[in-house]
Amino acid sequence: MNKAVREPSRRMGPEGSANWHAMLDGAEDILREEGYGALTSRNIAERIGVKQRLVYYYFQTMDDLVVAMFRRLSVRELERSRQALKSERPLREIWDVCIHTSDARLISEFMALANHIEGLRTEVIHFIEESRAIQARALSAALKNKAKGRVPPIGLAMIATSLALSLNREAELGVSAGHKEITKVIKDFLAEIEPK
Amino acid sequence: MNKAVREPSRRMGPEGSANWHAMLDGAEDILREEGYGALTSRNIAERIGVKQRLVYYYFQTMDDLVVAMFRRLSVRELERSRQALKSERPLREIWDVCIHTSDARLISEFMALANHIEGLRTEVIHFIEESRAIQARALSAALKNKAKGRVPPIGLAMIATSLALSLNREAELGVSAGHKEITKVIKDFLAEIEPK
DNA sequence: GTCTATACACCGATAGAC
DNA sequence: GTCTATCGGTGTATAGAC
């Protein structure tokens, strides 16, 4: 968690190489399936068929690995959102990104970890702010020529994000009370301001 | 030849005793401050000034302790919600419960743990369903004599819960984009259907 | 780049004395 | 009820050979 000051740093494997990705892939699977309590260098190594020592050739510490894992994921997600902006029906695309985002279990783990790993916290903050801005932009444009409701675009963005998160998390748990109703509200909203 | 399959297993300390509560209190603090990776019998014991062995006198396993911790918390929260139902202005009270619920870090940890501890998952599901039902009842009653909007009570309950969760979590992280706007929307909604 | 081998701390859980 | 003592296992991280 600390030991921030490091010697000229030891030799390191290159970011973006095959093994680097394989390690992050394995880490994602473990995080999703077993939680961060099981996210260890030994487990990652075993899962991808290398020795534990190699993990520390690619990542200085486990915290570094976690941060790299989230950053790789958030870059992908933000790119999807930015692409959605340019589409025919940006609102539907963006809602699709929200609701089909990397699964709820993974996100739950990152949210918990972000409270304890400073570097991850920074990345998460950046991701939330960036994606909210993208969504607000899309909503703003879509609502420009409509009668304004009482919820401003950035407020709608916040509602969308938090709803999608809860819908996914609860569906994962096996709770569904209210889901049907909310899904219909969203559907109607989209049909109204962004007809197919 | 004994292996505790049919025996009530070993002696256990009484649920609800002073030490039992002290252990859960300590566990809550650790979970909030350091995360479940640090939630160990040794840390709990040290924090409340007893020896590690004693934790296993009160709880058979660490998982049992986690489940007991959540159950104690959820009983309290549900009681607060039920009390809110009986108040003068139930909607405001219930929103207050949502937004001032035990802090976001703690909840994040429980959400992550629920994906990996079966007994906890069951408790969490029960808590969500129960509190959603209470909230829907309150909203239903409050909206009875009003013009119906397009969001049914249980949908509003779901929006409220997920929004409160996100507002708390993001505030904890240090994100505030859209918070002011959403807070105003809620305030206006309450002013309209439940005037002071 | 990948490995063997290792240091050292800490984990859950139990046996059994007082 | 609370303790000492201990088991077998796993964690991060490093040294250094090939």
C-alpha cells in the first residue's frame, strides 16, 4: 500500500505486451468470480500458466496491477461512449453502454477497492467525471429542441448511471422489484425524445 | 470420528452480549476504514483489546461474523424505515434514511462481499426487497390523491435508492457533477407532493 | 523473459489449560 | 469466558541463475 519510494526501479516488462494483457485478463476473471480477496499474484500466475515471480516483472506491486486493470477497462468504456455520441441515436447507444457495461460484480469490486487504493481512486474519479460529461453532452443536444422537463441534462445523466448500476447489481443478486417499471419508463423516455 | 458433523460443534458465546457487539463494532470500523482485506479475526481482537481466539468463541467462522454484522445493521435500518412510515411526513423521513444511511464505504464492501458469501447474499436480497416494499408503500400512499406521473411508486422507490447510493458513494470519492441539480429535483418533488 | 528458491508476515481455525 | 500455543496454508516481494 505504500513503499512509494523505489530504487531506480527494477527491470520491467513492457506495458501492452501479450503477457501484460494476459495477466490483466486473468486478474479480471478472478476479481469477477472470487473477489478482491482472491486477487493475488499467485492466483493470477496459476490462471495464465506462468510462475508467480513473473507477475512482479510486469507490475511493481499488486496495487499497480489493480490500477492498470481499471485504466485499461475505463479507456475502453470511454471510447465506446464517445463513439456512441457520433451515432444516429446517441441516447439509445449511451444507455446501451450503461446497461451493458462490464458486469456488476467487477464494478462492485472496483468500487470497494477505490476506497483503499489511492491511485485507483484517482482513476475512478476521472472515469465518472468524464463519462458523466459525455452523457450530459448527448442529453443536452437531444433535448435542445424539446420542451424542457424539470431535470437538467447532467441530472438525467446522473439518474441514468445510478439506475443502470443498480439494475445490473440487483439483477446479478436476483432482485427484480421495480425493474420492469423502470425499464418501461426509460423506454418511453427514449421513444419520446429519440424516436426510432 | 467426531468432526463436528452432527454435534452443535463447539461452545459459543451468546448473541447480543457485550463482547458480541464489541466485535461487530470493531469489524464495522475495520471494514469501513481498511476494507474486507483487513477484516481478520486478529485485527478485530486487537482493536477491542482481546485475544484472537475469543473471536472464534463468538463466531464459528469469519463468514458468520460478516453475516451477523450485516444482519445487525439491516435490522436497524429497516426499523428506521418502518418508523418513518408512521411519521407526519413519511417521504421526507424515508429520503432522509436513504441519504443518511450507514456510509458508502461500508456499503461498497458489503456489496462486494455479497457476491462471494452465500449467506450474506441472502441477507442483502432480503434487505433490498423489504426496504423497497416499505418505500413503495409510502410513495403509493402519498401519491394517492395526486395526479399520477408516469413513474409508478415502486419505480420511484428504485430511483430514490439508486440515486441516494450513488450520491453518497460519489461524495465520498470527491465527485459532485450533477449532485446539486439532482438534489434540487428531489427537493422540488418533495415540496410538491409532501409540503412542509 | 522466465525461472527456482526463499524471507518473513499473517491468515483461519483448533486443542486444551485455567 | 478468556487465555497460550500451535497447525498448515497463503500472502507480497526479492535475490539471483539461466
